[in-house]
Amino acid sequence: MSQALSTLINHQIRLAARPVGMPKASDWSHTAEPVAEPAEGGVTLKTLALSLDPAMRGWMNEGKSYIPPVGIGEVMRAGGVGVVVASKSDKYAVGDYVSAGFGVQEYITLAAADFKRAGLVKIDLRAGSLTQWLNVLGMPGMTGYFGLMDVGMPKAGETVVISGAAGAVGQTVGQVAKIKGCRVVGIAGGPAKCEWVVKELGFDACIDYKAGPGAVRAGLKEHCPGGVDIYFDNVGGEILDDVLARINRKARIIICGAISQYNNTTAVQGPKNYLSLLVNRARMEGIVVFDYADRYHLAVAEMAGYLKDGRMKSKEDVVVGLQTFPETLLKLFNGENFGKLVLEVAQG
Amino acid sequence: MSQALSTLINHQIRLAARPVGMPKASDWSHTAEPVAEPAEGGVTLKTLALSLDPAMRGWMNEGKSYIPPVGIGEVMRAGGVGVVVASKSDKYAVGDYVSAGFGVQEYITLAAADFKRAGLVKIDLRAGSLTQWLNVLGMPGMTGYFGLMDVGMPKAGETVVISGAAGAVGQTVGQVAKIKGCRVVGIAGGPAKCEWVVKELGFDACIDYKAGPGAVRAGLKEHCPGGVDIYFDNVGGEILDDVLARINRKARIIICGAISQYNNTTAVQGPKNYLSLLVNRARMEGIVVFDYADRYHLAVAEMAGYLKDGRMKSKEDVVVGLQTFPETLLKLFNGENFGKLVLEVAQG
């Protein structure tokens, strides 16, 4: 199989400039390279699908964060799923399905020494489909699961509010919270997402933040009459302030992201209601999924069980074509994606 | 002794209006009443000294908080120390020293049913002086101790930063953190307070936030080269943002107050660097001292030991005269007080 590699071209999308505000076409460059043969112990992987995530916007910025920024001229960082097309490793065989940090490109050749850094692991398509491995069984699912369980520490009967409820992380958080016996209220944009979150995923209610000024405040009042015990925040901004105004004593706020603030060209808007933490002896805590890597397999096993017995559903929004990456990414920031945004690079 | 009560006048200071911004003279009214005889089981207390605290500003505002606001026309709420001058209780004898919620007045008569609500407890002047019972052995000391120990969870070798370092809470936090083996960096206003915090209290360093723009940022860089593990925040505003920019992984931020924001007539300034909590998997948590009431005696015993063996010092800023209350309170908000602000109402 590996003989054929030399005839293949690896199309890539690289970060050409640090975006100011919303990323634009000129922030990217398109390149093509031959596919490298694997070294002894290494593998070559073919990208099948990539995960497009809000966190990508942060990786494009200069400065200290939980991982270094993508360098100018580097292939854009992206997690994905794919298949082994050449192997000089005794751990991976041609045809094995894997999850790894592929980058926004069609192929990647990894040395054995890079397997760990790239997060290379085999995936079992009996536990979930390729796209589910980017969603509920992948990074977003792990983020939602460990954020809710380890930082949120839900107790049955508590009220859990989730922003970005129809997104990849939000759908996992809400469904797990329901399974754990909580009352679950989502916040999402538009009636279609809200209806799906309630009817398909079984949330108790969903607030449409696009329904007009004050919609979130009014919705929280209506749907959380007993206050909010856990808030899983993917968006920041005004919505975070609205929820802070309704938290209960000893509430836990999980800071997973702040998608409303990622493309700001001005300073981030801090939560002006943060003193509600004081009044309510409440906690606001950040979560980074990588910290839980040694327990991913446990969450995957638990959630694969829920997928199998029908207690958990997943929805992916699949866009086809590596070259569409620059525009497809923007769907995350204007709220256009409906479900986990996936870029299909090749057929599995 | 109680026969004499009828001849005594109880001067009081009442909240006349809800202040807008900094409280002014017309927000208060001065009243005088005869001193009431205690009912069967009750006591009459003479106020000796009152604790003046930043939290008082919050009690003057309408709206939900951790305790109800002081009503218009009510005697202003204040904790204090005093002496029993009449007793029909078998638990308290004339001459006993006590701590309680006296209010800003010269006497208070309590029914037995009110003892608990008023927080009436005997104090032992062998453990500390009257003013120390309003400081390190009182509410500020308890706030600092439990905030640091229960929310901050300091480990030896960690770096602890404290704003309002020369204030009542700050001096306790810093000295306890030193005793627990931490590196301690204060933030205070002016060279005199900073010098005192380092030379008298033994902090490792103190940053003068009044030293000019950027002083806190530069000071944190200089004095916390390894980052900040615990931040005990009494002030909010820009300083909170400056510290957020330098926290370490798994840092704990204790939100005890936000004195920079209490007299705002515009919205509170939210911490625009709050996403540092995400990047650093850090936590911001509010503390209200009353939650620890059943463990006050343990902290008092521990800190009385430190006072006795000289490992802990206390400084009170004593102003004499009940009638000075309206102006004296303002010292807290313009940073004029140096040490725990105490209003001496009568000689002990």
C-alpha cells in the first residue's frame, strides 16, 4: 500500500496571518505537497473528517493560552478522524480507523515519537460513527462530559442551564445532565435549534436568545423558577451576566468558552454581575479538556452505552470539502451550524 | 444596676435614604430614645466599639443580597463589642463582655429569642483586646481565615496575593498565609501601608497601587515571578484584571469584596480577563463569613495562639464618637483607614 503514497498530493490549509476580528480569506493560504513515506515505526494517515470548533479561533491568536498558537505559515491545527494508509508501526495496521490531530490537510505522516503529541488513538466504529467520534465521543463530548461531571458536580433535581445548547458541547452536557436526573434548560439561537433541543434531545426547555432583547432574562425567569444550580457557559457576554443574576447558593459556573467574544476587536466584556458569586458563595471555574485525557476512555464507554440504548442522540452538521474550510469555520461564529460542525475531507 | 437604665439615653444613627454613590450626611438621621429594660430572659448591652466594614455599603442598597438590606428608618446595622449592663438572663451577667450586632447606637436591649439572630456571644479579653475582637478575632479575621483556608486551600510554597492588604481582612489573610508557609505579596495604597505590611506583618512584598499607572502590573511581574496561585480579592476593578493576567494553573481566586466598585453609580466593572480562568483551569469563588459560624471558635482559638506567641500582629484605626459615624465610614472608601477601622462609642 505504501508504494502508492508517492503519487498522492496532500492539499493543506495554512494560517497566513493572524486574523483581526472575524477570520477572512486572506488569513489563509492553500498549499500542496507530496505525501511523505512513514519512517520506521511511523504511519501515514488519510484524513476523513475534521472537527471544526470555536476554540480554533483562540489558536489563531498570538499569546499565552492553554496551548501555543498556530504559527504563521503552519498547517492549521485541527482534530479529526481518518484511516491508516501506510504503516511501519506494529501498533497500527493499514485500514485501522484512528482519531488524531490531523491538521487541515488530506494526509499526515507521523513518526512513532509524535503519536502521543498528536493524540493518535484507534477508534471503534461499533461505539459510534466517524462523525460521532468527532462529536459526543470526541473532544466536544469529552469537554461536555468532564466539565459537567467534574466541575459542575450535578446532583439529581438540580437545574442546569447550558448556552450553545445545540452545539457539539452543549448537546452532550444537556443529555448527560438529563440522564443524571437534572432539570435542563438550554439557550440556543432560533426556533429550529430550540425545538430540536427540546423535542429530540429531551431538554426541559430551551430559550431562544435571538427572540429579542430581554429574551434570555425572561426565559430564565420562566424556566428556572427555582434558580440556576449549574451553568455551563460556552458563550460569555450578556448571557453570562443574565445567568449570574439568577444563580443559587453554591452554584457552579463552568467556563468552557466565550464564543460571543472570540472575534472581538475590542476588549473582552467581563461579567459585570460577577459579584453574584460572592452573594451566592458560588464558583466560576475554567475547564480544558486535555486535563482529562487519561479518563477519556471511561467517558467514551459510558456515552457509547447511551448512544446504543437510545438515551443519547447526536447531530452533526457535515460540510464537504477541505477547500471550504475558511468559509465553513465562520458558521460557528454566526450561529449557522446546527449540531457539531464537521468538515468531510474524504469518504471513509 | 438595671434601675439606672431609665435615666439613660440611647443615641442612634439611622439610614434615612438609600445612597447614590458615596453615602452623604443627608443619607443618615440621628435619633435618641430611652433605653428599654430587658424582658425576662433578656439583656441590655452598652456599646463600647463598633466595626466599620466595606460590606456596610452593600447593606444600604435595595435588592437581594446575602442578607436583607437595612430598611429606611432603621438603625444602621453594625457588629460590635460591648458590656452587659442589665441582665434577666441566666446566661449573661452584668459586666460580661460580648460581641453582637449592636447597630450604630449606644445601647441595645435584646430578648432571649433574639440572641442568636444578633450573634450574641461572650468574648474573652485574655484572647485579645476589645478592638482585636473586632479585627483578627472578629468578622474580618473570620472572613480572612475561612476565605483563605477553605476556599484558597493554601499549600506551603504557593504564592498568595492579597488586595486591601493593610485592611482588616487583608492583614489576617497575609499573616495566616505566611504562617502556613506561603510567599505573600500584598497590594495596598501608599508607601506607609506597604512598609507596614512588609516590616510589621512580614509579607514578602507589597505593591503600592497608588504609585502610578501600571504599578500593579509591574509589581506583580517583579514580586510574583512564578505566577499567582491564590488571589484574595477585596477590591475588584482593574486590580482583579491585573492579577487574572498572572494566575497559575489551578489558581484559586477568593472573591471577598470589591471595594473599588461599591460606590459606583454606573454598572460594576466585570473582570475582562476572566477567560484566564479557562486557560488556567482556575477558579473564582465567593465567600460569606456567616457560613462558617459553627467553626468561628476554632479559628479564634488558633489565631489567639498566634497573637499570644507574637506570630500575628493586629492594627486597628480607632476613631472616637458615635456621631462621627457618617464621616468615619467614608475613610474605608477613600483608602484613608490604616488597619481595621473601629468606632469607639464608649470606654470599656
